[in-house]
Amino acid sequence: MRDGLRRWALVWSVVGGAALALLPWYATPDGVGIGRIWLLAPGVALLASLAAVLLDLQSRLGRRGAGPATACRADYRDHRATLGRRLLVLGGAGFVYIVVQGFAIDRQPGMGLGAALVSTSLLMLFSLGLAARGLFKGDAFVAGAVVVVAVLVGLFTFYPVARILLSAVQESDGALSMRALVERLFAAKIWRLDCVTGGRSCGVGWNTLLLAVLTATTTTTLGLAFALVVTRTGFKAKRLLRVLTVLPIITPPFVIGLGLILIFGRSGLVNQLMEWAFTVAPSRWIYGLPGVWLAQTLAFTPVAFLVLIGVVEGVSPSLEEASQTLRAGRWHTFGRVSLPLMRPGLANAFLVGFIESIADFGNPIVLGGNFGVLSTEVFFSIVGAQLDQGRAAALGVLLLALALAAFFVQRRVVGPTVYTTISGKGDSGRPAPLPPLVRRLAFGVALPWATLTLTIYAMALAGGFVETWGRDYRPTLRHYAKAFSIEWGGGGIIWSGSAWRSFWTTLELASIAAPLTAALGILTAYLLVRQRFVGRAVFEFATMLSFAIPGTVIGVSYILAYNVPPVELTGTALILIVCFVFRNMPVGLRAGVAAMSQIDGSLDEASRTLGGKSFVTLRRVILPLLRPAVVAALVYSFVRAMTTVSAVIFLVSADYDMATTYIIHRVLNGDYGVAIAYSSVLIVLMLGAIGLIQLLVGERKLRRAATAHAPLPTGPIPA
């Protein structure tokens, strides 16, 4: 520990100095390096920090062994404090200097790899200074993790959101005005109550809130039902049930809406059957609140299931057996022991469902009809004829307020209660059987819903195998050939299909973004659950900020923030990867928080007692117990990167086209066959990827396998 801080300070000083000397400071095509004398200031800071470390080390070596042990310890504390103060000042001042010069100086190119590495080195030196001064219990890994996550969230969440939200308080001429913000936030179109007084509809604010509460409630209930069926019953088709619960999350947004229209639309099968059998006139009930609610429930139930399955598995059978030993019945055990231990997972699943609903764009735009919500209003404010960026920003502020309210309600529901169920002791018990009523309810909810999901997908995907849905039902593979044809030429395989380019780009970027998203989410969950530091609540909410804003707003904010220096990312693959990571990180974070809340902190203490540092404890002890959360984070981040549309539709370029934007363009052109064919290929691809992720991550082992016991003898005891 004593030499670790100095060693890492030397390493980061050398890395930063080498980056300044060898790598281009600006991101210019010709790779021009420094170019201006005032840019040497960060290098001077790095060299000064290196000199400070060397002088401190030399002084420490010279004084080693001089005096009694008490004097040596006091000498070490003094030198550690001095080293920490130097690293804090030099690292912090150097990083602030780079930020200030980046924003203050006009007509300079965007920062390049050299500036990025120098900034990272200065941040690491600053975090080492915090650890040396005794913050975060002197743990350099924890200090560095907190600093890095905070800076990344600030750069890729707060900064772009602040750029677009600034428009909320600006008049059309750019002047700042709080009156403009108030008028936009309290407009009649947002808060009117015409639906209560007999009018056609209520304001989009009330619509969004009602829809979010309904969706969060149904998705949490269905997710719990699926988790109970999979983990607590002997249902034989569990694997099929897992596939059906994941299907809605691995498809482009419009597929579910299209399937619902084909079944329940005015010309759908149900209306045709009702008209033929009972002479009931076709209706348009699917367009509006019922249709959007149904579509969102189909789309977001898998998210709740992924969050809850690890929590349900983590309920200790020993506690349930103890309850039954005290003569409690199955229902009493489930209601008073099992269900309360699932409360963190239920609250997190509700929060994720609520935020998913208010941020959803695809389902309301397809099935909303006259039922407007905030996300669609943001879209029309940006790309519609009105082109009112200030109004879109004000609606984004309102969405943030709803997300903040849901966040604090979730914290209030969970409260300070301890939900630890996984300790360092082995648990050989078996989960208690479900009460008959709960078992029947779980099956009665999960199985019909799974059947409806399967029917919707069968109807939607059948459109890829017919000439023209609704007019010509002759079977054909023409749509698949148009999108994914392959030819053989003199140089080998020629990917001649029109969809191949976007397919390979999407697969590559999603494969890069998924592990980064999962790692950042799990690391942040570890910091929130296991560490105590000032501003932890603000830190937690900041990580959820980008998740609460519609993807359309995120896309536009990224364009505004990263289209100009000092950070220019538009038109590159990096801006898409960054958008994927910070847009999808909250799901892995919430899954990690829910799962880690059940792991006893004594495991960390035991690891530290045996000499394991924080990083070793996280990697060797905690991470194996978080495998359900890791799977949830990897699966969700990968499939969302493959299927998201609203956030990336503004960020794609000619060099980096995405699968979803290709599909949307086919839909706008009326080429539904190719769009559905492409969607079916993505579904098959992501099912294979999910199986591969689960195979690589593995399952969490919490208890010993049950062994067969020999029957007790019943005859007389031999003499």
C-alpha cells in the first residue's frame, strides 16, 4: 500500500508525459501535434508531479530506518499527506487548465488522442492524491473509480443535456428569459384536463404520467410472475418461456406495433372475426392509450424480468425454512418473508419500467393516435414544421422532473431496511414451494401473456414471407434476397445485399458497446452500494439522467455538444458507442444495485482481512455473485444497441449507418417486406448472442447441490 501510490503516480506521470510528447494534441486529419507554446502547461504539470513523486520517494528512502518505529510511522504519514497535496494540486490544476483552454479559445480544432491521454493521466494523479489524503479510506482504486465515473457522466451526460436545456430558457432570438421557460412548462397542451370534463383528451403531461404508472405496474407484475414460474415451479418449458420473455426486447420498436395492428387493428384478424361471427363493427381501440399501454407492456416486461430473476433467485431458502419451522404456512411465508426480501428488485423494476415508458418514442408514434405523450411532442417540436428547439428542451426538463420524482419514490419505498440474504456461509436449502394461489396466479398471468407474445411475433414476421401483406399473400423469399444476397466473385465473397453494410456496422458497434456498458454499470453499482462518500445520492441520480430523457433529445443534444470543439465526435463511430454506453448503463446499474443489496458486506470484510484490496474483492468475490446482473447488463446493452432508433437517428452518417435507421427508411418507403425480413434476421442474431452471453458468463452458484440421503433403518437396533 505504501509503495502502491507512488508506483501508480509514476506510471501515470510517464503515460501523460509520453502522450504529450508523441501523440497529436488536436484531432486533425494531418495529425499535427502541439503547435502552440501555451499547450506545454499540462506537460509541465505532469513533469512537476513526476519530480514531486521522485523527490518524495528519495526523501522516504533516505529517512528509512532512522529513528524508532513510531517516528517512522509519523514520518510516513507526513510524506503521504505531502504527496497527496502535491498530486491534488498538480493533477487538478492541469485538468482544469485543459478544460478551460478548450472552451475559451476560439477557432481551434477538436482535441485529439494526446489531449485525451494527458487529461486521463491528470485525473488519475488527482484521484491518487485523494487516496493519499485519506479520502475513500485511502483506497486508490475506489478513488480512481469515483473520479473517472463522475467525469465520464459529466462529459457524456450532463454536458450535452445542459447544452440543449439551455435552449429552454432562451427566447427565439437567443436571449435568456425565465418567462419563456414558465410559459413552455405550463402550456395548456401539457396540463389541460379536457378528458375529465368531457373533451377529447387530456394534456400530454397527464397522459405521460398515467401511461408510465400503468406500464410500470403491469411490467413489474408480469416480470415477477415470469421470474416465479422460472425459478420456483417445475414448469418443463422454462427455456422456451425465457426466450419468449426476451423476444420483445430484441426487436426493432415498430415490429410489436405492426403485430398489434395486424391482430387488433381495424382490418386485423380479431376485428374481422368479430364482424363475421357477431356482426360487430370494426373499431380503432388499439390506437390510443390501450394500444400504447399494451405495446409498452410487451416491450418492457423483459426488462423487469431480467432485473427480478436474480433477486428471486437470491432469496435465501434458509429463511423460508425457518419460517415454516415456526409453523408458518406457505402463504404467510411468501407474504411475510419472501416478498419483502424482493422489495429492492420490485422497486428497481418499477423505476426502470416508469422511466422506460416516459422515454419511449417508437410505440406512441405508431399507436398513439390522438393520445399524445411528451416524447412524441419533443420529436415534433424538433423535426416538425414548428422547429421549436426551446419547447423541446422545456419538455425535456419536465421529463427529468418526472424521472426525479420516480427516483425519490423508489428510494422512499425501499427505505433504510437491510435486505441481505447472501452471506459467506453455504446454503444447502431448497426454495419453499409457492402458495397454491400464487402459483395459479403466476401461471395464469405468464402463460397467456407468453401465448399473446408468440402470436404477435408470428403475425408480424409472416409479412417477410409474402409478396405484399394485405393484398398478395403468395409465399416468397424475395425480400430476404434483396437485403442479404451473397455473390461469389474473383476476390471471394461479395456481400451484395443492400442491408449488409448497416448489419456489419451495427454488429461491430454493439459488440464494443455492450461490455463497456456492463462494466461501467456494475462498477457504478459497486460504488453506490459498498462505498460511502459525499454526494452519493446526486451521483446515483446523475447516472440515471440520460435514461430518463427521450432518445430524440439525447440525439439532438449530442449533435449540439459534439459537433464543435473542444470535443468533436459527430460523424464518427465513437459518438454512437458513447451514446449506447451512457444511454443503456442505468439498466445494468439498477440490476447490480438490486443484486448487490442482497450480498452481505461481511464478504468484503473477510476479503480485506485476508489482504485482498478493493479491486481484488470486486473481481474475485463480488463479481461471481453478480452473474445474473452481469447477464442482464450485457443482454440489455447489446440488444438495445442493435435495436435503438430514436437516439441514433440523428447520429448516423454515411460511413456508419445502423440497422434500425435502414429499417425505418424501408418503412417510410413502404417496403415492409424488406423491413420485416431484416428484423427477423436481427432477432435470430440476438437470440444467438444472448445464448452465447449466458454461456460465457455462466450461472451463479449459491448453494451446495442436494445429495441423496440413505433411508433410515426401520428394524430393531442390533445389540
